[in-house]
Amino acid sequence: MRGEDEASEGLFSYVSCSARVPKDHPLRAIRRLVDGALETLSGDFARLYAKLGRPSIPPEKLLRALLLQAFYSVRSERQLMEQLDYNLLFRWFVGLSMDAPIWDVTVFTKNRERLLEGDVAAKFFGAVLDQAEVKQLLSNDHFSVDGTLIEAWASMKSFRRKDGKDKPPGPGRNGERGFHKEKRSNETHGSTTDPDARLYRKGDGQGAKLSFMGHILMENRNALIVETELTQASGTAERDAALAMIDRHSPAAKRITLGGDKGFDVTGFVGELRERNVTPHIAVDAHLTKTGKTRKTAIDGRTTRHLGYAISQRIRKRIEEGFGYIKTVAVLRKTRHRGTARVGFMFTLAAAAYNLVRIPKLLAAIP
């Protein structure tokens, strides 16, 4: 018998959002890890908020919503609020009931700024990795490091002379501006849209763009991200960030190995690693110079003769998986935020999302 196409709306509903989510849905395992990390941050949240006044968006719900934005490639917070309004899966993960009102997008954004001030993204990232079941997945001895460019939310037309002597773009919302034969550099020019962005190109033959640089320290056992850093783009940013991440993550007394590409094959950087008791498993940069001579490398037989060097060189390439997720799935190839602090907050949260997606699968594989 054919059923009638009639809308049926009940006055009351006795089914919760949780009942609508399948028991084996991947977000259930992720939600458990997220809740465990958020529980340890309760004291930090208490210090960020006043004791009196109108209640704001709970920081736990705020963070869960931002994680959903990374998991499902939601391009804006306005779209995120729309999804929360009708998507039962999103409501369940964030912790909203079926009839709970959705926040205004402006209110949501302003509440996110409070988390930015408390460096909550970095604390949450560390709390996820600090859980006992997660620690068994991490290596304490072998790491890899690399950096990637994140395009800034600023156009090339905003890159103007600091002394104001250049010609402004033409009239209209998207006025024309010619740059032919005009020399521009970060010393003489700056972006009026995002002053923290820097003009930079990753390699020869590539166009220069206003960018930031995101850095990752990866452990080599399961290729999980253990440290992040976001800096202004420069030729030395990758090496400076690598040293900063190592200093935060590993005590100097413990010997570790660090894998990296040819960009880290610099005598000064390798010397800094050895002073920190770090064995540099860096790829050898032996290209020919303009004079036809082979470039002198800082990596010698003390390192390359060991089997561990070859293993590090093979595993270090997995760091690109993390960058791929952050830039493609978490939609950070071109950031939607301005300023080093905001972009760094979202970069770290996207790295945490990458770990959260992979950790349940790794735990399930343990016999």
C-alpha cells in the first residue's frame, strides 16, 4: 500500500540527538577524546571568565564547534552556525539539545577571541596528547620537522609602500593596479590589510604571495603531530621554528633524532642541534653551485652511515600528510583570519583535529 506524502510534526519529541547518531560513528570515539582533554582544561577556562555577569558560550561547546569546522571543511563560521541549526550530528557533538537556540555568528566570533587570549588552542592540543592511552602511540626519540606556506587573507594590491609614496589602486571595489617594473620587498612595503603577512615564495620559479609559515614537529612512530608553530614567512623561519619546537618538547639531556629536508642542511642549524643533543637526520643538500662545484653539506658520515638515518629519511615524508589535512580538509591553504595570533590559533586547532581523526584508528589497531 502506498503511503501518503503528508508532513507529520509532533508537538513533543522524545528522541535525543544522541539517539540519532549511530553507535559506530567515528565522531563518537573522537568526542570521547575531546571530552577527556576538555576536562583537564576546566581550571584554565575558569580563569578566563568572570564570576559574575551574563553567561557566555561555554568554551567547551565553542571548541567542539571549531573542531567540527575543521573535520567537515566548513568554510566560514556563518556556515557553521547554519549547520548547527539543522544538523543533528553537529548538535550532538557540540552538546546542544534538539531545541537549543543557535548562537549569533558575531557573538560566536567574539567568544572565540577570548580563547585566543588564553592560548587555549595550544593547551587543548597538548591535553589531547597528554592522555594516557594516547601517550603509548608517541615516540620520545625520533622526530621530523617541516614548514609550509599559508596564504594570507590579503590581496597583492594591499602590499603598499610604507612611506605612502606609491600609487593607490584605481577607483571602484576592485580597482586596477599595475606593478610592472616596480621593485617591492618586505623592507619597503607592507600589507595594509594584514600587516603581519610577508611577501614570500617557497622556491625558484614560483610566484611570491603574501603568506604566513606554519611549522610542524612530528613524532616518527605513528606520524602524529606533537608541536606546532606559526611565524611570519622568511628564509630562516623554518629553522628558527624547529629549534623553538624542540626546546619546548624535548629536554636537552635526552638524545633524539630529527629528520628534515634539504632546507635544514645549514651548518649553523646543524650545530645548534648537536648542542641540544639532537642527531640531525637531515637530507643532504649537495646541489651544484653557480661555479659548478658541489655544495658543502653539514651532514657527514657520522650520521649517514647509520641505518636509522635511512629510516628517518623515509618516514619524515609522512609529515606532508599532516600539512595536506590542515590545508585541504581544514581549509587552511588560504586562511580566513588576519594576524599571526589568530592564524596560529586556527593552525594549531587544525593540527589537533588531524590528530583526533587518526588517534582512534591507531588505538583500535593495538592488539
